[in-house]
Amino acid sequence: MPQIETSLTPSKILLYLCLSFIGGIFLASFFPISSILLLGILILGILFISVFWSYKVLVVLGSCILLLGIGILRYQNLNARAENNKLTKNNNNDQVIALTGIIVREPEVRERNTRLTIEVETLKGQAIGPAKGRVLITTGKYQKYRYGDRLWIKGKLKSPPVFEDFNYRDYLKKQRIYSLMYFPKIQLISQNQGNPIYAGILSVKKKLRNSIYQHLSPPRASILAALILGDKGQVSKEWKQKLNLAGLRHIVAISGMHIAILTSISMTILIGLGLWRNQAFYLTIVLISLFILMSGLQPSAVRAGIMGGLFLLAQHLGRMAVSSRSLILAGALMLAQNPLLLKSDVGFQLSFLAMMGIIYLTPIFQNWLRFIPNAFQLKNILSMTLSAQIFTLPLLIYNFGYICPFSVFSNLLVVPILPYIMGTGFIYAFAGAVWQSLGWLFSGMAWLLLTYVVEVVKFFSGLPPLVLKLPWQGLLLFYLILTSLVWKLLKNQKTRFVKV
């Protein structure tokens, strides 16, 4: 027992607690847990902690059991709140309903319409109460509503549909959106009802977006806006499909790769301007936080931001942080805020699996591919691409039914130039926001790099995809086998995980 206790370092204890909490959310997401069973788990955890207080191992075990129960409870409470919301009771009753609410996200302008996310304040003239919810409004493309506008809205509430291959209801539920309303009557009541800091960030984002579209046209402009502003909605359905078929959809979704690139660019520029490393560190944290806010707090961006912040903090404090533990901590923090992400957000699942693949398999591939020169980071990019794809491949097949067999090559051609695209893209966008003619001077390089990406996407999206089907049993079996193989490979090679 003493040996075990000495091996329980604070970082390991935190890891076990996070895994237990995530495990509780996982169980509640996919299996019905009765109130009696949940109560038993919570009581058992409390008993272990109180009775065996002098035994560190048993206290940690009790804490893990307790966190398992808390994870279950957190999911069930949030899910019950969503299912019993006042809004859902008015869905599909074919009655015209009046409500008031505030636009709580940046309006999403799409090809043919605009979507407004409304936090409902009153329903049929009465306050909706503590069990608030959101309605997703679809209205005309050229409506001039902004974040923070309070609106009076009249129309019919609809439940989000459940399609054969996609549960749109669960997808929206994780965002606390319980109802849809199509082309209702809308009147503006007042403005500037949102957070003034966030409103200011969105104002800057709008200027940057306008600057991007001054001298670039879709798909180049929309790809750049997605890359540096998080504007995925600006990318047309046609080009989203092309990016999927080319295996490059991830470049327009803010992820750890984007945060790493921005962190590197920011630290290099700030230190080059004469700031001390400590000053550059704090300013970079602020800039990355603003970037995540500007991207709309996308789950992948938040996860990447938490991980990037943990890594930067570890460097700043001179303490080592194991990548996998940072990833799990980031996941636990995100799921504590919104436990519905685990089941209902495929992007969240793919993002974490890709990061796990990079953390655990990249050292193995770098060892296997040591004969490849690392010019232009070729070996590193190939190792990370293969690692991420092996971990995400079965989930992609399970959810989408096809994969791009040539995505390794498309990533090798595009990923190395992403830092240059983002760097020149930011310079071009900011220059154009300051002075339109100045933006024109910097638009040429951005156009050239984006044209290269567009041509690569066109070529690889024209190649036939590999159509496959995978049942959930096969998905589970694949990950069990993969986990076993990775464990043995790491044990045999005694590979140490990348530490930052």
C-alpha cells in the first residue's frame, strides 16, 4: 500500500478524477441509469472517503466513484432540463406564438438565408422562467440584425427533425436550442443588450470579414474567413463537400493546429518587437482568447485553446505537462460545462480522437519513418497525419459511410503552407480594415496561396471515395484492438510521449 500511495502524484490523481467524471457522462449518455443506482454510487463514494480517510488510495478510489456519480448526475440534470423545457411543449402544435428574446450569437449568414440564435425571455407574454431555452430562427439573407438585439418574434415553433443518418435534434440540444422557427414576423425592440466586450470583438470580426471579401471572391475568401475567423458558415455546401472528399475539411474548422500556428506566429512577432518572453506569453494568451471568442466559441476551438493555454502555462512555469493528461483535463472542463457534447457532437469526438492519435502514435511513426528527410517538416506532418487518421478512421466510416483514401497526400500538399496562409491572411485582413488600398497590396500573396489550396481540393475531391459501412459493434472492436496494439507498441519501444 505505501508503494502505491507514493506513486499517486497530484497529476495522476487529477487524471483519474477527470477520467471518472468523463466516464460518468459516457455511461449516462448511452445507458439508462436509474435513480437508485445513481444514489448507490454517490453513497458508496462518500463512504469510501469518510470511512477510509487515512488511506490515500481508498480516498482517491472513493473520490473517483463520487466523480463517476457526479458525471452521471450532471448529464441527467441537463438532459432532463432540455426535455422538459417550456419551449418544447409548444413545438408542432400548429399555433402562431409570440415571443421575445435576445440574439446571443453572431448571426450566421448562409448562401440563401440567415440564422439567428435567440435566447427566449418571454413566451406568450409571460416570462419563460429559470428553464430558459433557445430558438433557432431562419430568416431572409439580407436582414440587418446583430448580436445583442432584442426582438419580438411571431411564428410557429417546430421541433428539430431527426434524420435517418443524422440526429439534428440532439445536435442542437447541446447548444440549448430546443425549437426552430422559419421566416417569422420580426420586430426590433432594442439594441446593445448583449455583452459589450463580445459585441466589440464581433465588430472587429465584421470589419476583417469585409476586408477579406474586398479583393477575394469565393471560394478563396470563404476558405480564408473560415481559417482565420472561424466563419465555417461562409463556405458553401458544394465546397464543404469538396473539402470532405479531399480529406481537408479539418483546415476550415478551428482546431489545435490553428491554435499552435497562431501561438507560434504571435510569440515570434512579439519577441521580435522587443517584448520580454513573459510579456509575450501573457499577450499571446490574451490574443488566443480573443481569437477563440471571435470564432464563436466552437467546441474544437475551446478545446484547442484550453490545451494550448495549459502547454504555454507549463512552459512559462518551467513544469512539464504530459499531452494526454492536458487533453483529458480539457475534455473534462468542456464536458463539465456541457455534458451533451460527448454524445451529440461528432466534431468534438473526432477532434479528441485526432489529438489522442497524434499524442500516442506520432512518436511511433517518427521512429518508423526515420529514413524520410524532415525538409519542410515533411516527416512530422506525415507522422501526425497518419496518426490522426488511424484514430479517426472508424468513427468517420461509422458516421459518414465513406473515406478519402488519398487524404494523406492532400494533407502533405496543404498542411505545410497553412502557417503562411494564416499569416498573410491576417496581414491582408487587418491592412484592408485599416485602408482598403493597403489591403489590395497584400491580397496578391493571399490569393496565390489560396488558389493553390483550391486547385489541390479540386483535384483530390474529383477522385473516387471509398464507400464503407461500419456497425457500432465493429466500431467498438476496432478501438479495443487499436488500444491494445498501441499499448504494446509503446511498451516495446519504450516511447516517451511528447512533453511540452
